[in-house]
Amino acid sequence: MSEILLYGPIGPDFWEPENAITAKSVMAQLSEISGDVTVRISSGGGDVYEGIDIMNALKGYDGEVTVIVESLAASAASFIAVGGADRVLMRESSELMIHRAWTFTDGNADDVRKTLEDLERQDSKLARIYAGKAGGEVQDWLDAMSAETWYTAEEAVAAGLADEVITEKSEAPAPSASLAKRRFKFANRAAAPPPPVTRSVSGDISTTPSDGQIGDKMSILNQLAQELGKTPEDVQNALSGFFNEEVTVTATVDLAYPEDATVVPTGVVEVAPVGEVPAGVTFELTSTPDGWSGEVAEDTGVLKVTAPSNVEPDTEVEFTVTANGGDAPVELTVPVTVKAAANTEEESTQETVPETPAPADNTVTLDAETYAELKAAAQHGWKAMEQQKEDDLVAEVDGWIKEGRISAARRTKAIAAMKRDPEAARDIYGSNPAGTIPRAEIGYGKDTEPDEAKTVRAKADKVGFLTRKNFH
């Protein structure tokens, strides 16, 4: 079986840079192995986001992942073990510690409040990871984290955070965790208060199970699924007929937001997630671009975005919405693009709910009827302009005929050519020299008829004796 050693701080560390464990290094090791894998942990924790990356990499690995806590799994290392493994094993002398997230901050009151909100969001996220493994209420785990709770191997199993205590020897080197522990309230398990045990206590007085029995049920379900080569859902369905209570299996959240959401400046747009929202999943807005505002519906995930008034068209921003309630919190990105305000109803591709901004100095407000009349007038003017262009082309062709550049018989063809391509028509027809087609009358010459004959012919016409037909 392949092994991965996580001995040292999680993420970049000033004190132990040579031992720092990164998500990139863990994923590189996972990509080079196949089959089941054992992960040995001795770490005082470190960066929350780096720890979640490592946890998700282990959770997504194809083979079975077994985590062995060799001496200490504290802080970020604790949720890597609890959330990333199929089985969590504890050495007899090992410990596991959970606490609330912490950070450094500076700035004004708004900055501090924002930092506080960020920390509380991290705490809720981590508490759900512990509850997903051990059962119980999220608030109970938040309370245990507030107390910075240290668990011995036996206590970790009793609380549902681990599956078994093991005694076999390990050839892995013993780590040094003294520097990693310097940030904790207590130096070790002996200095900390005893942890609350969330499992049920059997005895002569009471055998009523506590919320911890949910963790027992999930642990047994997972073990049965692994031994039978089935999924937990298959085992749940097979056993559902034998029990009166429902076995709960956490769901995987598979949601996304559309990538073509648009909004006009000072406008509002609502963006809904694509896909069916699983039961029990809640949403929270965790990242908002500067100058923008947004709010998300906790139950449906519909995000309402308001654009600032000074934003430029084609600006692209991203909001982040976290979906909670599945196997692990899922961060969803919501891209929004700013577009120019539509000129007509047909140009609008996104339903918006515009605010009522203060009119600018050059802004003119029109009622719908006046606006429609102006559009009709503009359309009429455009048609008149097109007619005038056609009349000019026809006049130009008639000018060529008058100048003797083309014959009158070619007028129709010349006009059609001008409509298709004026420049080409001018080269073919208009470039002929003036006078190419003669315009003088043909068939008339000198009048040689004597005046006497003209007089006789005129009189004959008058009295009807002769006709033009018989006169030669």
C-alpha cells in the first residue's frame, strides 16, 4: 500500500519552511500512485485554505484513504484527517485538537468587523466537517472549538472523530511539533480541560442515546459499504426495510451559476444556480467586488446583484457564494458582465430591475408615447434618405444619356448596376467619353422642291384633289 507523510506545518510557514506541506505537493504524490493509500499525519496545523485543498484532494482520490495520526493532528491537520479519510486511526499516545480559526488584522472598525465575519464563516465551515464525521449539532462542535478541545486517542474515538485506536509499531520518524503548538491556548492534552464526549453512555441508570449516535450510525454504514464494495446509499437502501429510523447520508453539492449574466450600470440582476438544489443546502454570499452590492437567498441560492453607477460597459466581476450542507462547503463563482443599456426591447437579453438614478445634466426623460413617435419619425427619415440616394443614382444615369455617354436603351441596365455597385457602374458606363452616342437627327437634307410646286401642293390639299400619299 502506498504511503504519504504529512509531517510539518500545513501551508507556507516562516518557522519551518523546509517542512511545510502544500496542497500542490500532496496532489502530485496522489497523481503518481494508484490503489489504496495510507496517510500518516503529525502536524500542528497551519493555513485553513491549504488544509481544505489537501482534505478535498484526499476525499476525491479513487482508492480508499486511511489516515493514521502518529502523534498530533491539530488545527488544520485535524480536519484534513477527519474530512479527507475513509478511516481515521489513532496511535495510543496520539492526540487530536480542534479550535476556532484565528488571524492577525489591522484597520478601522469596518475592517475589524469584516475580519470577524470571515473568521465566523471559517468556524462554521470547519464545525460542519467535524459534524459530518462524528454527528451531533454544528453548535456543539463550535462550542468544543471555542474551548480549544484536545482529545486523546480514546477520546477521539469516543467522540466520533476517529474510528479506531491502533497499537502496531510505525517505522515513520517522530516529528517535532513544538513550534507548531506555540500558538495554541494549551501546550498539550494534559494542560487542557477534558473534552465533552458526544457518544451515548450506557449504564444502569440511562441508555438513551445522545446526538453522538448519529456518528455511530454513519461510521457503521461506511464500514459496511467498504467491506461489501458498495456505496453508502446502496447499503442504506438495502437496510431501510429492517429499521424504523432513516439513515442519513450526506449529499454532494453539484451546482453552478450561469456564466452569461449581464447587468447595466445602476441596474439590478438576479442570478439563479443551475441544477437542483439538494435538500438541506443553504447559501451564503462570501465575496463581493468593491463598489458592488449583493444578497443571496439562503434557501434557493438566487443571487441579487446591484451594479455601481460609475461602472464601465464590458467590465467583468465575480461574486462568490458558498453552498453549505453537503459533504463539505462548496464555493461557487458567479461571473457578471456589465453591458450598455439596450436601445430597444429586442436588444435586452437580461431582465433587469433598474434603480432610479438622479438625472445627469444632459439627460432628457420621455414618456413611452413620445418615445414611440420619435422612433417612428426616425424610421421614416431613414426611408426618405434611402429614396433620395436611389433618386440621385437614377439622375446620374440620366445625365450620362444626356451627355451621350450611353444610349437610352441601356438606361435600365445602368440603373441596376448603380444600385449593386456604383463604383463599378461608373467605370463601365459613366467613363465613356461624352458624345459617344450621336444626338443629331438623321434622314434630313436640303429642300430642293420649287416654290411653285409647294404652292400647287398646298392648294390641292386644301380642295382635296390630292393627298400626301399620291404626291411625289
